[in-house]
Amino acid sequence: MLEYIKTFFTDYTVRNVALGSALLGILSGALGVYAVLRKRSLVGDAISHAALPGIALAFMLTQSRSPLILLAGAFVAGWIGMLMVSGVVNISRIKDDTALGIILSVFFGFGLVLLTFIQKIPDARQAGLDKYLFGQAATLMQGDVILMAILSAVSFLMMYLFWKEFKLLTFDPNYGSSLGFPMRLIDIMQITLIVIAIVIGLQTVGVVLMSAMIIAPAAAARQWTDRLFMMVLLSALFGAFAGVSGALLSSTTSKLPTGPVIVLVITIIVIFSMLFAPNRGIVWKYFQFHRHKMRITMQTVLLELYYLSIKHNYRTKSYSLTLLQAITPDRIGVKKNLRELERRGWVRLFGSSEWALTDAGFEHAQKITEKTSQE
């Protein structure tokens, strides 16, 4: 850990890559929440792939490899691609996911054709444009990081100013329209911010992997909370952690690409969240299920003793373990449940295998039956 911290402060390239990746993770994570909640997980994939022909056309028109010019072309192409998706959905019966898939494949195919054409131009300046496919974080300069910081700041300012409108758009756009909000314009604004997040990430993780930076942090955050603000905060933190960790890890091994490492880190975060997040985690649900099952079976044993006591009009009468096992559905777990009931002071053992309710156990079982009858 100390070695990574030292590298961050002493190595110019690593510092730029780590800061740029952190900014990318924060912005894409925060904005990705809206894509996930609106069930538009393909948005990141479509925009990033739609940006490729914009990069190629920007180079062909300007003959410049300036990141600012290329990313401006990517922004225009990505924005046009999303407008086309909205147009197709609005004027036809095609659904969002189908329209996104169409735009993704058409734009990406067009971009690959343009890249192939550019590579045949006898000019050394076009070399390296294909790096935008998988990213080349090591090429980030201080100016690029500053530009990313400015765009991120503007995006977060817009998120803050239109927080209420974005929330309405996410959960109930029809209600927002009934209140007089221009939901169509707000939708375009939200898409524009997502396009900005994707465009600034192309140089870091590339066209192919950028969709993971939009979806994965939000998917991980969704496992931990039901509140929008907390989900945005967690998603941004997960994205930042993945960005910085991926940048520092890739710096330790020669020729290890930063983008894929960042995606692997955020994938690990998603898997961990899916397994261990409270309430939604698979492992959490597993233990909750068995805990609930144990509570139900223990309650069943207690009630069986209660009904036997009522039948014989003798609340502290003892009954054999064999009898209890015979009348209880979960025969194997009866003895274990009796031990737990004994620990709680609701039953007591007579001899080696005779069990009876205590006064406290009788009263507790009585409360359960009364509550059940009321329901």
C-alpha cells in the first residue's frame, strides 16, 4: 500500500492516470445510476460505440489527433446516436432495447469502416486512433485530467440543479409531465450528461469497455441501498475506487492495460455486492432464509407442545421426543429446536427425552396463537 501511495506522488504518468480514472469512475458511476434505474443498461454500450465514427470523422475533417478535437467528434456522434434512438422509439413501435441495439451495431460498424479507411492513408498521424477501441490511459496528460475535471464539475452542477427533475424522470415521468415539467427536454439533458461521461472515458477504457463503467458501479450500489441519493454516492465511490485501484495495479506490471484492469476491479466489486450486500446479497439471503426457516420450525415445535398441553389441560405436562418428532413436519430438526427453546427458557427437559413447556413458554405460545387468529 505504501508503495502505491509513493508511486502516486512521485510518478507523473501514474498520477495523471489515477486522477483521470478516478474522475471517470465518479462521474460515470453517478450518472450510471439513472441508466440502471430506468432499465437502460444498453445506453452506455450504444453511446460508446456510436462515438467511434465521430472520432474517425473528426480526424478526417481536421487531420488532427488532438484529444479535444477527437473527443468533440465523439460527443457529437454519441449525442446524435442517442437522439436517433429516441426518434426511432417515438415514431415507431420499436422498443428502447431494440433501438439501442440497432444504433450500436450500425454506428460501430460505420466507425470500423472509417478506421480501416484511415489506416490506408499514407500519413503517420492517423496511427493510434484504434487505441480508442480499448483505451490507452497511459497517454493521459495533465491537460486531459484538467479537462475531465471541468466537464465532471459541470455535469455534477447540472445533476445538483436538476436533481428533482431527474428523480421524476427516473421514477414517474408521466407525473412530472402532469406537473408541467418538460420531461422530453430533461431526458435529452440527462442523456447529454451520460454522453459527456462516456466521451471523457474513451481515452481511458475505450469504446468496448466504457459501458461497464456506466453500468457496473450503479449495479453494485443498487445492492446496498433503496435510496437514490445514497445509491448515487455509493456508485460514485465504487467507480472512483475501481479507477484508482486499476490505475495503480496496472502501473506495477509492464504493458498491463489500465482500462481492462479497472473493469476487472469494478467487476469484483459487483460480485462482492451481489454476494454480501444486506437484504439483496445472495449469501445474506441464504442465511436469512435459513434463519427464518429455523424460527418457523422452532415455533412449530413450541406450538405443538402448547396444543398438547391444552388438549390434556395440563400446561407443564412433559412429552417424549419420539412423540414430538412424529407430529412435527421437520422431524430431524426437532431436537435442535428443543435445545434452542430450552436456552430461551420456554421449555425444560425431564429425564433424558421428556420435554415440557415452562410458564414463560406457555404464555409465549399463547401470544403467538392470539396474534395468528387476529391476522
